[in-house]
Amino acid sequence: MKNQKSGQESKPTKERIFDVALELFSEKGFDAVSVREIAREVGIRESSIYNHYKNKEAILDTIIDHFVSKLHSSGFSEEEETILLDQDPEVYLQQGARMYLEQINTPEMEKIWRLVSIETYHNEKIREFFKKELLEAPLNIWENTFQMMIEKKMIKPLNPRTLAHEYFSFAIYLFFEYYFLKYDEDFDSFMDLALEKMAKHNEFFLEAIKI
């Protein structure tokens, strides 16, 4: 934390609070971190925190809002989606996987993923966020994508919702493998673990459903 603090002196105080809180939350969990500890690591008085955030919960809300904005910016535009789908479903899946992983492949985003993985078990707000944004929203997107592939006669006319579940379940597996089982092992990032495995999964999946 000392190196992080010394490298943040030029940042506005609110951003420094955000960064330090995220670091601590992702290491210890939300409940184990106090406002006093955050202030100490930032190098400000505890009362100064409240000039920027109403309470500790507000810091967590800001982190999650930031996470959602990053996730929503990681998809294709409508034009890009049309161009890729017109090429080949494999190209679409491979490019989509790479774009998504590159978007979240930053130290900041990995800390937020780690925080979410810690808090999902006992924080109702995070659990609802996980369900809505990390499960239901992607499944809806993939259902629509597979429906378009079916309409373009690229893949077999299977149930698009079932295809979405079957395809996206592997991404959830990779999430649990990294953030629960291998987070402290010798991987520089989630992308190092996931990209090659996702490419093989895409190849296997499309071989089973393409026309």
C-alpha cells in the first residue's frame, strides 16, 4: 500500500480514497475495512472522507457503478456486430472474447472482480448485482446473439436461451477458477488464464452447433 500511496499524490483526494478503498476491500472484504483505515492509508483525517463520500457504503456503490460502466463499454457497436456476424460466427466469438477480456484486463478491474467474488456470499447488494449484471444481462445478450445466428442460418435452429446458458457457463467457470482457486498463483492476469481456454471452448462449441 505504501508504494500505491506514494504514486497517487498527484490524484484528487476522492480518486485516492476510491483506489485505496478498492485495494483494501479486495484484500480483506468490505466489512473488515474501516473508514479510519482507509483514511490512514490515504494519508488524510477520517473526517475528510465524508467530504467526498457519505459513508463507506457510498464508496462501495461508486466502485460498483464504475465496474458496470466498464462492463457496458466492452461490447460491440451495432455496426461492428453486424460486420462480424456477416463474416463467420467463430470470428464473432473470438473477437468478442478478446475485446471483453482486454477491457477488464487491468489491475483495477481485477480488484473489483475479486471484491465481487468475496462479497457475493454475504452482501445482499453485491449478490443482486452479480445476479443482474454478471449473469442475467450477459445471458440475455448471448440469447439475442444466437437468435441472430440462427436467423442468418449460421448455426442449427436450437433454443437460443439454451445455447446462451451452455456457452456462457464456461465463462462463469473461468471466473471461479481464477478468482476463487488460482488468484494467488503465478498468473499475471485473468486474461493469461482465460484467453487460450476460451478460444478452445469457442472452437468446440461452434463445431457442435454450426451448419
